[in-house]
Amino acid sequence: MEFISGHAGRQSEIANLFTSTFTDSEGENEGKLVGGLVADMMQTTPDEDLFAFSAIDNHTLVGAIFFSRLIYKDDKRTVFILSPVAVKTDQQKRGVGQKLITYGLEQLCELGVDIALTYGDPNYYSKTGFRPITEDFAKAPLKLSQPEGWLGLPLSDSGHQPLIGTSQCVAALNNKELW
């Protein structure tokens, strides 16, 4: 398996992966929602605010993840949120997602990112080091429908301290249906 960075020239393939994966697991509406999110994110988010990582096996896209910038108004640290994550349905339960997330986190560390956040299943994301946090530690950009899914991972020494101020996500994630 090979891990690659970026999405240039592969936008349709990546968006289709998210649409089909989420349709298979959550239904057609969720597939359209997440596939649309990914397409919008790749089209509207500035390069410096978005990192895409993909897993390729035998020249086939089997997984993809995105990290997008979160800005905390009163905090100078660099924060990115992992969202969304997709692994091709027939490749799930083989560690592809965990390996891809680990790869992405390693890349963020090399770039000097201080904290990674995500919003999802604590049982899944804890396998890559994420731990439950509260909004006292890091205020979410929108109201969390499932606060137990708010997770964080310090990537630098300064990442262990609470984030200061309100947060703002990239425009594509600024949708209450996603939170």
C-alpha cells in the first residue's frame, strides 16, 4: 500500500470514494452529503488550509482523509481537524484507515501542527491516539450533536494546553448537519 499527499487531478475519484462509502454504510442521503462536502472542501478551501492523504493499493484508491484548519481567535497555535475519513467498503476492517490516519498525523507533525482534533467514534479514533476532550479544552465551531465524539491529539508540547477563544472551521465544514 502506498500513501500519497494532495488531491490535484483526483478530485472526482476522491469525492466518489466518499459518496459510495457513506452510501454503503449510512444510506444515500448521507453519501450525497459527505461526497458533496468533500467536493466542496477540495474546490473552496485554500491549499494552506487543507491536507488530503490517500491510500492506494494496486493503483486503486482504497482510502482518503482530510485535515482542514481550525482557527482559534485568541490562540496562535496551529490546529487541524480530521474530517472526513473514508475507506472503500470492501477494504474496511483491514487497518487501512488507521494506517492512513497515522501517516497523515506524521505529516502534520513534520509541518509543525500543534493539535489535531476530530469528531467521530471514540472507539475508532482512539486507535490512532485521539482522546475525548471537552469544549473547555477546545471549543467546537458549531454545536456538537454528540459531545462524546469530540476528540483531540496533541502533536507538540504546546498541544497539551487548552485552546483559547472561539473556533472557526473552513467554509465547507461550516454546516450544522455535519456536527
